[in-house]
Amino acid sequence: MPMTDSPRPPVVVVMGVSGCGKSTLGQALAQALGVPYIEGDELHPPRNVALMAAGTPLTDADRAGWLDIIGERLVQARDTGAVVTCSALRRIYRDRLRAASPGLRLIHLHGDPALLAERLGQRTGHYMPATLLPSQLQTLEPPGPDEAATTLDIAQPPDVLVRLSLQALR
């Protein structure tokens, strides 16, 4: 009987600024794909969490170790697939993640700054204050056409975002 190679499940990073809905989409997309979900915010070292909670934007150096941890998780997910949430605001951050996981797919959630601010104002129990949104928007480098990214508007309902993400990953 011939062996058939079944395609590996995708390894996906749901990216974007704070308040764009990464966690909501990431959890739903992982469930739809039948792969593990990894919440990138939970992987930040305590120092990063303290900086953000105090309203201090992270630097590239602050993010380096966090990105390495996410990269390790991406490597571990090579055979199982996974959906990971990570702001991945700059190209150099995404390049670092792709170095760990060639073939990485990106779902970039973007939206109107007023909608993002409104969502952050309604969010409770998270260390990231709404005051850091302007610095994140300033840091954001949208993915280029060569980055295997799909950009989706956060004004869409979550179920539509899941459907569009699944279509893009096919």
C-alpha cells in the first residue's frame, strides 16, 4: 500500500497591535484547525510585563528574549501545527520568527485607531495599558507582500475573521 504524505498542519502567528483581537481570533482559529493555541502574552518575562504595566514601551532589546521563546514554541509545533499570538510589530521580529519556523504564516489584524482605543478602554485584567497604543501603532511595520501574510480588518465579526483566516491558510 503506497504511503501518502499528508500536509503538516499550519504554524500561524496572529499579529497586530494591542486590542486588535489576537487572542480571540487565535483561540477560535486554533480550535477550527485542531491545533494547539499558544498565548504569546503569557510568554513575556516578568521584566517586560512590569515595563508595560508601568506604561513603558518595550525596546527591540526587551523583545528579543520573548521572541526567542516564541521561536522555540514555533519549532516545537513543527509537526503538530499551532496558532500563536504575537504582536510581531516589526519586520525584524517576523524575520526572527520565520528563522525559527520556515513557512510560517501570518494573520495580521489591523483596524482603525479609534476602534483599537475603544477596545483597550473596555478590556480588564490585562497588564497592557491603553496609553501604549500610540507607541505600538508607531512601531508597526505592516507585513510586506513577500511575508506570507493575510491582513484582515478588525471591524469584521470574529466568525468572519475565522472564516477568512481559514480561506487564506488553504
